[in-house]
Amino acid sequence: MKIVSAKFWSEDLELTRPYSIAYETIEAVENIFVYLVLENGTWGIGSGSPAEFITGENIAMSRGVLQNHLEALVINKDIASFKDICQSMSRTLESTPAARAAIDIALHDAWSRFNEKPLVEILGRSHQSFLTSITIGIKSIQETLSEAIEYVDRGFRILKVKTGESVTEDIELIRKLREAVGKNILIRVDANQGYTSENLVQFAKGTAAENVEFIEQPLPIDKDGDMMQVSEKIRVQCAADESLHHPADGEHLAAEPHKFGIYNIKLMKSGGIYPALEIANTAQLSGIDLMWGCMDESRISISAALHAALACPATTYLDLDGSLDLARDLVTGGFVLTDGYLSVSDAHGLGVKLIEKVTV
């Protein structure tokens, strides 16, 4: 069944709650969208959220490569060969992983809709659902506690807190947060490269009583080697995020002894589902736990990441909250959020429904 139509565009989905991390404040969210149609009318949609501060890709680059390459990549190609298309994109669109992800997701959506199955069943289901964390940006202690209580009241059971500006203040924050939310709420920390190895040890020791679940990307990416200066006990509780983009990164970080005990896979870094599953396979073979994370993204790509996560035996953690603070979106459905748990429906493909019909 051939792909006969392909369209792309971008839209600002806006944030209801701007936030800060260790090296940037995020106030706007422009996503790129790809829409494919097969000759029998079956369609598939994908989205990408370029993160220039992480991957070097901006929305202008995404639009440029799609303008130049989208039709050549997909038009008149058989949807059954979607994996071949995904492989070829790793070379053609190497420097624009969000644009690549948008095409990759649209291909996976179209293929699973064509086969009249949810994507997770096409990939091979390993899990039914997972709790997701919800993220609190860098704020004052009082603002953090207030937002944390709001999220707990909304049913979330895992809080991920951005840190990395001052390790002593971070320790105080986590202690007060644990006191405020009690022992039954899980707490994760994302330092976004803000620590040194000494800071990491100081933070781990200073928050030992607070039972922090893990620490995400504690050191700058060019200091990964310094992870070997800390104990294995600490390293196994650390997640590689900015250090992990491509399947090759996954293979490099899998070398013994492990610098990280967890891989944080994001489709906007890897370039879509196909390369993400390659990273996931490396993690499984290497005994490394999987976390599936996100940028600020449409429900389209969040749903794609969830389908992939539920298909991977090594998946242990979810951090798929990237669409929850968007002011608007182009679709509904895709995932179901109940008491902090994320699952997918029985709908075909990604399970998303267009709010407005796409004209091609």
C-alpha cells in the first residue's frame, strides 16, 4: 500500500506554565507536524519538538529539511517498507532528530492503522501501564512545595524536581519536599548537567534519608568520565539524558563499568521510535533500566513514546508529562491518564483523533 500524500507544518502550542531548568527558561513550544495518507485513505500523523539547547535543532531547520526531503523520502513508497525509510532518514536527516521523529511517528501510526491494531500490539506489548512523573521546574522552595501539593492533589504519585543551580539549596529543597508530601510520594531529581562529581556525592549523601528515586544527568555531557569518580551505588541511581541521543551513544555507555544505571530515551533526541527501540535493545542486553522521557510535545509524540515504552521489557520508569501543560493541541486521545498511571487505548495506531480535519 503506497503513500500518496505527505504534508508538514508547524504550530506554537503555547505553555500554560513556563518553567526553568539549570540552563534555560522555556516559555513557548513550537512543534512540527507530519501527515501521511495511503492510497486506500488510511492516514498517519507524527509530531516533533526540536530542542536546540540539547540537539542543536531549531524549528527553522526542521521545516527546511522537511521541505527539501519529505516527499522524496515517502511518496510512492510502500508503507510496509517503513523501517527502510526510517533507516535511510538516519543519514539524510541526521542533524534534525525532531523532524526525523515526526516522519518516523507518522509512518508507525499509518502502518499500525493500516493493520487495524494499536501500535503497541504491532511492536509487541510487554507492559499494560506505568506511573508517570510530573515535572517541577527550578523555583523557590515555597513555590516548589505549592506546585508539588497541587500535583499530588491531582493524583500524581511521582514528582520530578529540576535542580542544579546550588547543591546546598537543592538538598534543603528535597528535605522540605519530602516533609511536605510524605513518604508515599516518589521523588526524582533532574540536575540537567548542573553538578560536579563532588556535588553529586554531596547531594546523594545529603538526601539519603529522603529516598530520592534517581538523579537524572547530574554532570555535564563532556564530564561523563567523571562519573567513575563516584561509587557504583550512586551511579546505578543516575540516568543518562543529554549524554544519550543516538543508538551509538547507547552502545558507548553500555561499556563496563556502567557510568549510568538508567537510560532516558526521548524520541526527540533519538529521531523517533525506530532508533529508540535500538537503544532500548542495547539497554536490555546490558542490564540497564529504561526511562522514557520527553520535551514539551504534542499528545501525538507523547503517545508514540508511550506505545514504545510499553513494548520494551526493560522499561522501568516513565516521565511522559510533556503535553500536560500545553495550552492547546491538534489531537485528543492517544493515552489515558488515571491516578498518575499512563496507558493506551485499544484504538488503532497511536490512538489519537484529529480535532480538525487535515487538508492535503
